[in-house]
Amino acid sequence: MAFDLGIPKFVEKKNIMKAAAYLRCSTESQTPDNQLPAIQALCSARGWELVKVYSENASAWSGGRQTELKRCIRDAQHNHFDTILCWSLDRISREGPLRVLSLIEHLRRRGIKVVSVQESWTETAGDFSPVLLAITAWVAQWESNRKSERTRAGIARARAEGKGKRGADKKPRKRRWLKRPQISGDFTT
């Protein structure tokens, strides 16, 4: 037998915060699914409803640039949810402090919170929050730059050893985009 406590359904639902998860990995060999369990646990602990998951394997630096993040922000602006959850702030951007601060301020003005599992301080509102965001964004950008430097150094070493960009043990890539037209016939007349 069910009991009616006299609490209207809309009052019960009003206090539940709706959240969306944004998951990103930089390469196809990685999986963003590893980030989801921690986000689901955070939702469960806070009593939030996870209404949508946006997931992509895309470098934040490459062309096309995070189409799922753009969809997530658009949906948040249309009030589909109140909070965007991410594994870490560097999943949103590694483009430095200005990009991260601008994005989070843009969302904050519209009443949308960004919460990171790894940076728990993102949940606390305070005057020091922009400083922490800037430092975290700078570290993410610095780390990305260092990784790129190591990659370029490895490629340069492999080329100097005559192994080419991919190494001696790898097959050369097929360049499907570079198909030259076949010319036939005698054009000497």
C-alpha cells in the first residue's frame, strides 16, 4: 500500500539538480568510458540526475574541435540541465587560462555550473575560484605543450636514424587522399 505524504510531485523533482557529463579522450586508442563511473558516483552522492552524456575522442587542438562540447554547452543554454560534469578541467580545454576562464564565466552567467571530479574545489563558489581555474588551465596547457615537444623530439630522432616518422618496424601509411589521375593517350600532336 502506497502512502501519499501530501508532497506534490513537482516539489519533489524541483530540488533534484540535472547534470550532463562531458567525456573526452584525445585519441581513438583511448576510451572516454573510463571517466563515466566517477561522474556517475558523484551524481549519486549529490543526489543529482545525470540526464545526458556527451562523449568524444577528439584532440582539443585539431580541426572540428570538440563538437560534443559545443552541443553540451548549447543544450545547457536551452536549460536541459544545470551542471556540466567532467572528469578533469583539461578535458574541456588545454588552450590555457583565458579560454577556460572565458568558457566557465560564459556558463556561470547563464546559471550553469561546471564541476570537475578531479578538481573538487570547482563546486565551491568563491573569490579565489578564478585564480585556481587559471592555474589549473595553465598547467594543462603547459603539460600539453611538453607532450608535443617530446613527440616532436621523438620524430626528429627517428628521422635522423633513418627510420622515418613512424619507425622502421611500421608499414608506411597509405595516402588515400593523394591519388594522382592516370593520364593515358598520346599528347605529342
